[in-house]
Amino acid sequence: MTSHDAAPQDFIAQFTALLKQAAASYIRDEGLPVEVDTLPFDVRPTTQASFGDYGMPAMPWSAKTRLGRPPMVIAEALATRLRAMEHPFIREVSVIAPGFLNITLDRPKVGAEIIARVREAGATFGQSQVGAGIKVVIEHTNINSNKAAHVGHLRNSCIGDTIARALRSQGYQVEVQNYIDDTGVQVADVVVGLTLLERGELEIEGGPKQLPDESFDYYCSRVYVAIGKAYDTRPELLEMRRAVLHGIEAGSAATPAGEPDYAARAADLSTKIVKAHLGTMSRLNIFYDLLTWESAILSAGLWRRTFDMLRESGVLRKPDSGPAKDCWILPFGDGEPSTEEGDHTADKILVKSDGTATYTGKDIAYQLWKFGLADDPRIGVRFHFVPWGVQANGQELWTMRAAVSAKEARKEAKPARFGHGDRVINVIDTRQSYPQQIVYESLRRLGYTEQAENSRHLAYEVVALSPAAAASLGVDISDGRASYAMSGRKGIEIKADDLINLAIDRLMSAREGEADGGVSRETAATLAASAIRYFMVRFDLQQMIILDIDQALRSNGDSGVYLQYAHARAHSILRRLAELGYAVPDALTAPPDALDQSEWDLLRHIDAWPRALAEAAALLEPHRIASYAFDLATHFNDFYDHTPPVVRETNERAKAFRAALVRATAQTLSNALTILGFTPLGRL
């Protein structure tokens, strides 16, 4: 962050600035031909209190290409200059072998400063404007509009939503898009299934009709499994699937009179399914700015425009022999690319021999549109954006159309409002890494190098089932594997709403019989959403998640419920103080003479929040935010366990300080939980 756009710096930043001044003075006095900004200022908290509070190793500075002096000489020179500055927060500067410079602080003064900073910033503590003026388009969720969402989809949406929140906290203009593949084979399969059910030609487990208490997306999940089994025993149905696909891609206008309007049926199916998906995601506080539709991309001519751009630029080839005969392909180097997804041809097919675009081809068109590179009304490519409806958080959701009625046109947004990003982030699992490479390489070959560099595939590993979860679905686990893959076509999956409902019921039953009556269903729903969201983001993106419901819902340890309990505990203390008539002071004019180590550890972690959030946003690593929040809750609970209760403290200076520290903790934890997509609870 630059100095003109940020809140007051944390202490690592402040001490780094002081050390730069000291280093610049030393370099100047010694006449060394070194720029101070080329030196590594690795200021970090010390691991032992006896070493001070913050330290920096001088050893990396001693190389001939840098200062060319012994580390101890460098450290002593810096220490001398720091002491001469007489900084009001620094009590002592020391040096220990083999070249560590350590700073011991006036902890009470520093603590008061940290608490004041949190008090002043409030809900904005941790935020910055480093991304001001930069638009980021984030695509996430992207569930095929053919059946209910399952737990694997939740990892995608929780990652995408957390990253969106983190980037917004850093001043970026973020547009969240949910891409709906409403023309693909999965939608066609359900259309085939529904058509056969109407004819009485398909058997489906649970009966052919939608059950009284069954949502439409759950019903379609049953249809999807049934048609998958039917293909295995009646391969002639694959011809019907091809006819349905052709009808969907051609559109209703091209449907001959008297023939089934598969396009209209697919559109109605997709609309109902998407409404169900949005309802599921809203239960986890996940919302969107725009729904983009593959059917609109095809109908508006965006793919045709993109194909023309690729062909006219000379980057495509059309072989007249071999397995890709009569296909349009993108040459992708010599040899077979090595990927985890299996073997691929070195050349990527973008248009099949029958003239239909592949998924990758349509993804290239979509990526170009996100950057504002392919939609141009002058050449007939224009999208219309009209309101879809207001989401549960009060935010308006917009939807993309290829054409609108006169009535809808009065409400539509300007075309440039959506897309036209400076950066694009696609949250897609690791199995799509190779196609994403193709998309970005296509932009490069079209001459859009900057846009290709500003395209980021945020890849993550999939969610698998634990043996217990798999067994509950009827999977044979006799082979003793540690995890089992899900398969929507085989019905081996845990639906997202089922997981949420189970979590709510578990959390309510865990508190049944308590004197206060336990938790309400509303509170249990908030806790369940917190537990699931946290479980989905706390792992490194490259780590597979093995769904363990008991682990996700536990109230102690590394869990979302644990974080909510810590936040509620802090507010409980503040409420008790208010009930006793104690007002937490706005300013700490007389902090105590010394702090307990648990107080200092908590303060130092609060001070680190802006840095932790900025790093997580810059690196697009949501697990860093989860890790920070867990550590903050743990430090707070240590403070609670190792210091006298604030409400019974008799020393007024200590009481004022600790009460203000609890309030600062509650605020910082609330800010972190909000970035994680929680609704912070003040009581449980």
C-alpha cells in the first residue's frame, strides 16, 4: 500500500521504515554503492520473549553483492542508529550472534496504539484502497443447470465468494459472475429423461413424478441418474440426446413446426434449476452480480465473432486428414502435453467436424468478453442486461440476455456495465487446468498479451467422501480406501442442501436440554453456514478435501463453530460490563505498567490483521484468512484463560485496558469472519 491511501501502518511496517532509515544512514556513512531498497528487510515477531518483540536477521546483507560486511557489524551499526532515533515505542535495541537485531517495545504503549487504531477504523480495520480503480471479474459456482448442487460445488462457491470479499476489502471493483452452461450435454440428458418420462418410457427410482415434498432440482437429480442408467442398456437413446443437443443449440426459432421445442424446454428447466441453486447458495451468504448464460453467448453471436477473430488471425488450422479431419484446431506445440487429466492431443479442437463449438471454444469467447474484447454492437454482437431479482442480502442480481422485449429494455443496464475487467479470475477445479491454459494461450495468439497475463485460473482440488459418508450412500467401501470420489451420474454425492440441513439439525440437537433452551433454528442455520464455509476454505487449494461432517461441526479446534463461540464470548464480556454499568473507555490515557504475555500475543495478532488480509487477497489464498481467524480466536481464548476476569478486575488501569482489548478483539474477529462470509453472532 502507498502512504496516501492507507490506514496507519502495522508495527512490522513501522519498524521496517525505521530500519530503512538506519540502513540508508549506514550506507551513506560507509560510502557503499548499494541502494537501500535492494536489501531484504525481513522484520518478524521473535519466537522467544527473551529476544525482544520484533527482530531482523542481518546475515543476508553481508554478501559481497550487498554490504560486504560481517553480519554482527551490520547489526550493531543499525542498532546504534535505531537507539539514536529515541523512538517512543522502543525500550531496547539489542544484537545477538550470528547477526540478529532485536527490538524490545514498550508493550503497554504499543498495545494502546493498536487498540486505538482498531477503535478508530471499526468495521473498516484491515481494509485498504490498494486496488482502487481496478476492476476484477470473478467467475465462480458455475453449476450445470440440470440437477441439485452437491457439496463439491460448495468448495468452488465458498472459495470464489471469500476471494471476492477479500478483494473488495482492498478497494478493487469486483464483479462476480455465475456462468450457466444451459446448452450442454447434462441439460440435454435431463430433457431426454423428462421427455421419456412423459411417454412412460423411463423407469426412475422413487417414482416418475415429482414428490410432494421434493424440490425441482432434487427431482431432476433423480431423472439424471435414471437416464444415465438407461444409456447403458439402451444405447439407441444417445441418438435422441444428439437431437436434443442440436435443438437446444439451434434455438426455438429454428424448431420445425410440429417438432418438440427442446430449446424452450431446456430454457425452462435451466431457469428453475438456477433459482434452486441461488437459493442453496444464499443459505451460505453467497451472492452474485451477474448470471451469464451459454445460450446467450451463442445466440448473440459472440462465439461466431470469436471464431472469425481466431480464423482471420491465422491461429487456427483445419486438417483434411487424420482424427481431427474437418475440425478447426488450435495448434498447441509439438508432442503430447503432460497433464494430470490424462492424455490430450497436442492440438486442441475448438470446432468439431459437425460445426459445433467445443467447451474450450466457447470458453475463449467468454474470456474475451470478460475483458471487453469481443462484444461490439457495430458488428452485431451485443448483450442485454436486465434485472433477475433481489437476493436475500438485498443486492440486485442481473442476468445476461441475447435479446429482450420492449418492456425489459426499459430496465436494462448499459452494455459496458458488465465485463470489461482489468483482471479476470476463473475459479475452476484442477481437472480443467489444461483447457484453461488453452484459453489464455488463445488470447496471447490473438495479440492480447496483457489480458492473458491478467487471466488467473484459481485451481482447487475436489471434495471427496470419507468412508463413512460414502457408506451412507450405499458405496462399497470394502477396498479400504481413505476417500471416495463423487459421481452425479451414479447418484454418489451429498447434496448441498442435505449437508446444510444435517448441520442445522446436529447443531440444534447438541444444545437440546440446556437451561436456556438451546439454540434457535435461525442461530443453528447461521452456525451451520459458518461451519461449512470454514471447512471449505481452511485447506490449501491444492489439498483434496475429504468430507468429514463431524470434524466440520465440532465446537472446539479448527472449525467455524469455534470461531463463532470466540466472537460470542467477547461480546458476552462486553455485555456483562455494560450490565454492571461499566463504560469501556474510548481512549487509554494510562495503560498498565506491564502486560501479561497472553495480552501481548493477542495484541500482536490483532496488529497483523491488515497485513494478513492484504497478503491473502494478493495471493488469492482464502485459507490464509481462515488460519488468521483461528489463530486470533485461539489467542483470545488464551487471554481469557490466563488473565483475571475483566468484570472482576479491581485495578482500574488494567480493567480499562483489558476491556478495550476485548472490544478490539471482537471488532477484529468480526471483520475477519465477515470476509469469510459468516454472519458474526454476538450471543449463543
